Amino acid sequence: MQQLVTELLQGNRRAAARLISQIENDDPQKTDLLKEIYPHTGRAYVIGITGAPGSGKSSLVDCLLQQMRSDGLTVGVIAVDPTSPFSGGAILGDRIRMQDHALDPGVFIRSMGTRGSLGGLSRATGETIQVLDAYGKNLVLVETVGVGQSEIDIVKAADTTLVVLTPAGGDSVQTIKAGIMEIADIFVINKCDLPGSDRTAAEVNMMIDMKNGESWRPPVISTNAVSNIGIDQLWAALLEHRGYMEKSGRLLETRRQRVRRELTEQVEYLVKKRIWDRVKEKIEFNDMVEKIVQHQQDPYSTAHELLEKIKFYNGIVGEDG
Amino acid sequence: MQQLVTELLQGNRRAAARLISQIENDDPQKTDLLKEIYPHTGRAYVIGITGAPGSGKSSLVDCLLQQMRSDGLTVGVIAVDPTSPFSGGAILGDRIRMQDHALDPGVFIRSMGTRGSLGGLSRATGETIQVLDAYGKNLVLVETVGVGQSEIDIVKAADTTLVVLTPAGGDSVQTIKAGIMEIADIFVINKCDLPGSDRTAAEVNMMIDMKNGESWRPPVISTNAVSNIGIDQLWAALLEHRGYMEKSGRLLETRRQRVRRELTEQVEYLVKKRIWDRVKEKIEFNDMVEKIVQHQQDPYSTAHELLEKIKFYNGIVGEDG
């Protein structure tokens, strides 16, 4: 185990891949590994990229990768698909486009899908960011499909978040829900060759003017990843936002919030694990379920009964409860 | 409280609305209310409807409502938007289209958005279904925006699930992720007047043939909600699936799975609530966060330390640990 961590810190690719697999598989050693690497994290800058399926996020990531690499930066990419059960080795269709970078030692790409993990996808993503950070990558890109709540949770791990839209015949702005407005540091109107692009950009700008009261006003950048249009401007905007985050103290605040969430998640993970391990040992869960199905008991009283049986309340109430 | 439950069981609309608000607000009385109504649930048939924004779900629900009402069935509609922070009184834009039904006592419509609730949206949706069930509605429609993990979780509460797609220039099938294939009992190709509709239907049929090995093969129904095309066929397919569910014993199995999930969620809800209430009383959570931000401690050891301080382990380990 110590060996694996040492190799990771030396920049060994296979060690990084193996550690991420352990995270995904909820390996019992995982927590000890994460403890070991924690002191070596906090250096990578994390960029989140989200947008609806078909908005061209992968091509955009491809263009950004080229830009970042030509600036001499090393990059880890985590492509998260909360609707896919595939992880790791199983490659998403559009990951294939990234194969140009497969032989570049300065780039590490990993797909993640939903696993039955107790901790959930946002937790696994956060832990993978830490591995890539300790591995020595200067930047970590987290790409998520879709704009639902689970994607928003995932993107909360980012220092800078791009929201990718397309000019889609009036539908585009409709899909910018309140949650998305709040997380976007930069809006990208991709596929800007499509009709309606200028109008979409104008509408997004209008929404920003209406809602944004922060010291950072999200810029709206038009790009066409396929023909490499607007990538320079997007990269400049990313660097500008990073500068703003660092100088204003917002980066520290963002990371403090992230630690709050991570500590909360870790506590709940430990608690759930312990509770369900204990239930497995001590409780006839299926019998309880059957009684509720037959409407002989209600789920609310049964949940209490279950917790009493595993003596949950005894401990938590403590000496003074 | 008893009064409110009695009124609900008598079919009082205001009682239903008030109970749902208490669920959303995580009212302390909520659990007692749900316990009271539980024996009166299990009669409503639950239909889930999911699909990307702009796929015309609301118009489709509108058409189905008319069909159901003309068959003499009473209907509750829960319109869930996991990307919106608005609930209850705050009406989504497209809810306005449903106002035809606002004066019909046989229809009850409610919008739900994300709340900071510990229990989460899928839990609140499940509880609202129970209220509408006890209220006496024959059918409950749960409509969700989007096709992410949170939507899948919500739709798991349904006995029959419709997945709504549109013929969108080749993009449509790309968005049918594995999770969606698994939850769809009926596929709807809405806006079937748009070009590419037949091809989309053919592609979906092909995917079903490739992946489906169940005794129920999801039919693919083309509709155009705006001009009321295909609604008869969709309604017939819904009735057919309901018949299949009831006769095959799948309905009982589905509801057993649902109870398993609900009991699990209820246990975790109680546990989290107790843990964080206890942390608030006993722990300097912010100090812990600060130490992690400064990299003086790691989140994993800190989570353990927190749980030890609130004596979580004492109880759960019990006499033999």
C-alpha cells in the first residue's frame, strides 16, 4: 500500500489508475490510501465542465487539452456520466475522440459511471480529484453529462465551472435552470456556427445581468470546438477567472466549502456503512419489509424499531440523553 | 393533526395541499401524519413520466389527464423538477398549460423542486404519492424533467414508467443511456410530426430488441401531444402494462422493492438527523473544517474523530463489539 502511494507521488500512471479503481470499488484499503495522499493535495486547479448531452463537451475538452498542453500544463480528465453504469475500462463512445492524448504522459483520462457505491458518484469524483492532484497534475478537468442535481453536486468540486450550451432553436435558455445559473463561472455557447447562436448568447447575457450580483460576472464565450473557434478566448477567460479566484480569496472560500461537504459526506458514509453492516448481522430486514408490504406496519415506526434493535440510540444519546 | 388526516381521507383538497407542504418543509409532525395515513395507501396506481427538457412532457400529461378523466378516473399529478429550487405555490412555466384542470375536483396538481431537505427530493416525492393515494386519487402521475440519476431515483416510485423522446436529428437515441433503458416500460416518441421521427422509433425499437430480455417488451408509441395524435394508443399501452404488472405478480414485486428503498431511506434519514443534531450540540465542526483546509488533518481521520466524540460507536457496537 505504501508502495502504491510512493509510486503515485512519483507520477506513476499505473499507480494512479489502480488507486482510482480502488476508490470506485470501495476497496477497504481506500480510506487509508486517501489519508496517506491527503497531505500531498491542494495544488491542482479543478475545472468543471457541464452541459446537456450533445452540446459538444468532449470536443471542447479536447480543444482545451491541446491548449493546456501547449502551455506546458499537465492535465487529468474525469469524464463523469451519472446515467451510465460503466466505469474505468469501459469507455464512453465520445471518449474515443480523446485518443489523440492517450500516448501523452502529461494527460490522464478516466471515465466514471454510477456504481452501487454507498458513497455515491460525487464522493468518488472528489476522491479521484485528490488522486490526480497527488499524482502531480496541474489541472483536473471534471466533465459531466447533463445538468441535473447529481451533475451540480459533482461540479461543486470545481474551482472554475464552465456551463456549455448550444444554440438550439429557442430551447437552450429554457434549460438554464436556477441551479445552473448559480454554478456557472463561464458560459460557453458551443456550435456557434448553428443558427440562433447570437440570440442565445444575448439571452444568456440578459439572464446574467438580471440575476448576477457577484463581483465576478460570468463571461459568455462563443466557440465551435470542431473548427477550433473561440478556444483562445475561452482559455483566456479561464485564466482570468482563476486569477480572480486566487486574488479575491474566493478560492480559499470555495475549498473551505468543499471540505465542509467532504467531511459531511465522509461522516455519513461511515455511519451508513456501520449501520447497514450491523443490520445485516442482527436484523431480519426482509421480514420487516414484508410486514410493511402487507400494510401490517408502517415504514416510519419500523425504521425506529430497526435502529433500536441495533442500539443506535444508546450510543448517540450518550451519557446525558 | 388527527383532524387533518380525517379530512384528507374524506377527500378534502386543502388537507392534501397542507399535508404536502408539511412534507416539503420537513415539519416535525410529518412522520406522525405519514404513519396515520399509511394504512390507507397502496390503492393508487403510479405512472412515472420522464424525458429531456423540451420533449413536451407537460402537453402529454395534459392529454393523458383528459383521457383519464373521461374514463372516470381521478388523478394526482406531481411535477418534479430537480433543477428548480421552487416548490408548491411557485408554478413552473409549463404548469400554466395545465390550468384547464385547475377547477376539476378530480385532478390535483402539485409542483416540487429541490429543497434543502435532509431527506431529498425522491423521498419527498414518495411521501407525496402516499398523501395523494390516501386522498383517494385512482392514479398518480409523477412527471420529472431530465434524465439524470436523480430523475431515475424519482421514477423508481412508479408502477409504470414512460420515457418521452423526440426526433431530434440523430441526437435523441444518443441520450438513451443504460439507466433509462432499464426504467422504461413504454417509450413515447413525442412531436412525431418532426422529421426523423420514424427513424428514431426504429432506432429505439432496435435498442429494445438488443437489450430487452424481459417478459414485457416496451412498446414504442409515436405521439403528437399538441394535435392529440397517438394518445389513444398510449393510453391503451398504459392499461396493457398495468394489466401485465397485476397478472404477472410484478406489481407486488415492484412495490416490495419500493418498500425496501423507503425503509432504507427512512432509516438513513433518522440517522442523519440524529447525528447532525448531536454534532451541532457537541462539536466545533468549523474548527475541524479549518484544520483540514490547512492540511493539518485529513478528512478521513477527522470524520472518525467526530463520530467518536458524539459516541456513535458506543451504541452501534453494542454489548458484543
